[in-house]
Amino acid sequence: MESIRKQAYKVLIHQALLDTKNCNDTEEIFHIAHTFHNLTETLVEDFKGYNEEALWSRISFLEENFGLMHYRRMFEETIKRMSKD
């Protein structure tokens, strides 16, 4: 996986932690944690064998059920910004 995508995923992990910290809905917190827990493990292993499709499927669930549309946008904006550098 290219380094720009890796960095964009790190941004998502950071945002997910902020979202769980600031959320009062335990069901939403659970689903955010469930969505991103494998990504943190994969980060430690430098993304070896990482299944991006599974993560985006779980992010789609967050979008549809909790209106959390910002993860996809943040990912794309991070890639765009870092590609310019």
C-alpha cells in the first residue's frame, strides 16, 4: 500500500478516536470502535494483508445508520492534499 493511503488511514483512526470521545450514544460508539479496531492492528503490522474493502463496507454502515459521512471525505481530502506535496 502506498504511503499516502497509509497516512490517510492514520487520519481516520485519529478522527474515530475523537468521535468516540465526544459521542454520547453508546451504540454509535460501539460501531465506530468495531469499524476501526482492525485498522489499528493493521497499522502496527504496516498494513500487511489489509482488507480495504471490508473497512469501507463498515464505513458505509456508519454512513447509513449514523450519518457519519465525514470519514470517506476526510480520507479523500487527505489523499488529495498529500498528492499535491
